[in-house]
Amino acid sequence: MDTRKIALLLVLAGMVFGWSMMMAAMGHVALVATLAPILGLTVTQVLRGFRPQPAPASRQPAAAVAREEDGTS
């Protein structure tokens, strides 16, 4: 990952953490507890989106594998 993406992720995580702390300080603990799983899932999905993607599979068909028949049943 390059430095720009890491910085963006840190800013995003800091914003989510700051929002949660502000809501808790204002007495909205029930709201924070309700939204915490949603926020966690959102952060997880964003982080997953920043992971390097695997190389695309080739469009060529796979080679057929010859089966040996031994004649026993």
C-alpha cells in the first residue's frame, strides 16, 4: 500500500473514532452502542477495498486432463 492510501485510512479511522467519542460525551451512549456494529462493518469493507486485488484470471480455457482407464471394475 502506498503512503497516500495509509494516510486516508488513518484519517477515516480517526473520524469514526472521534465521532463515537463525541456522541458518547454528549450522552448518546445508546446510539453509539446501536451504531457500533454498523460502523465496524463499514470500516472493514473500506479496508478490504484498499487491499491489492489479485491478478485477473486468464480468459483462455483450461487444458483438458487425460484420464487413464485401467480397465478394472
